[in-house]
Amino acid sequence: MGLQGVESEFATALLQTVQKIISNTTDQAARPVLFPHGVGTFEMTASVEPEKITFSIKIADAATKPLISVLPRAALEISVKAIADDILSYCVSLDTADDPVMKDCNAFVKKVGSHFGVTIPDLDADGIVDSFPSAPFRKTTMDPATAMSWAKDGLVLAGMKKSELNPAYGTKYDHGHVAIVHAMEDTAHPGYRMASCGSLGGRGKSNASIRQSFPAAACDDHARHFAVAPTSGSSRFPLVREEIFRRHIG
């Protein structure tokens, strides 16, 4: 989706939200509860951080006089996060809860995928990597920088097959491996990404350097495959969540 389309999508969601609050009524025949005399003024502030925009909107009733000397009849606060933040938070939650998928890389990526509307093939790691050129994935690459840019707006998987790991990076590898790639760089190892995964025969980690998901030498060799799949809410600005609205009634 282009920037213009993203802005339009977000503006529509914001407008619908404000409209819903302004028209809030106790029943269909009643006048709006929050603003019975109509809307007087709007006061809006916004802060922008990487992958996150926070809006604070204060809406005053038209009959409130003087407007500046009193609290508005209602205030609306909206916090919107990118899909990358949601994916990271969900991966961390699985780790924190010690979910069984932390002990199985295939189960881990399938559960994360399912949570975001992506049906990852019910295959082992080798099969998942082989499926990268086809649906539900849309693009594949071996360039980590490209993969990290994709992670801002979709679900990105990294993977290596058993034949690529063993014997090139050691004979201990009995199976392939897959992980979720995040839209952040590993600050301790510039040029590398953060990732989350499960680990068959052990326990995976969330929000850790991708060098802990795959052999460091394989990372140096750019030997990993990456693929991106669109999520059910993929956008720089996903749907606004009503549970984070805060209202202050005068």
C-alpha cells in the first residue's frame, strides 16, 4: 500500500472513531450524551516515534463558556501501533507465558502466523522454507536489510534447511530452522536483526539477536532465506483500537 493510501486509511479510521464518540447516545431518540449542544472546539496534539503515532484530541461542547477556563466535556486519546509492534509483542507474550511453542520452531511460527491471519503450511522447517516462493508469502530474499524493511508492514520469516546447516555449519543440526524476523536492528551487532523463535530439542527466545536463532557464521554468510506474508491487518496504521480510548466526562 502506498503512503497516500495508508494516510487515507488512517484518516478514515480516525474520523469514524471521533464521529462515533460525538454521536454517543443513551438511546436512538436521545440527543448525544457527550455533546448535547453540538461540538464547540477541537484541541489536537500528536507525537511521532518510530513505528508509532499518538494522538490526543480534546472535544468541547458548544455550550461550554468560556471554553478555555473549563475542562472539555470529553477527551479522546488514540495510540496507533504498526503491525511490527504487534508481532513483537505477541512473540514476547509467548515467551513470557512459557508457551509450548517455545520448544518447537515450526509450531512457533505457525502460531504467530495464525494469530495474524497468516496460514503457514503445516510442514517441517525444510518444507516451510521450500514454500517461501508461494502463498501465503509474497516475496523472498536473502538480503537481511530488505527483510527488515518488510517486517514493518508484514510477517517476515527467516529459514534454513537442514542441508544448508549440516554439514556447512556443524553436524549437530538434525533439522532445518525457521524464525520470525522483527523490524529492529541488533544494536550489539550492527547489520543484524532481532528475531523470535522456538527451538526443537531446547527452548527458543523472543526479541533476541538473529545470531541466536541461526549460526553466527551463517548470518555472516547471508545464508538465510527470508519471506514476507501480509497479515490480516497489514498497514503502517492498523485498525484503531477502542479499548485504548479514554473519555473524561464533565
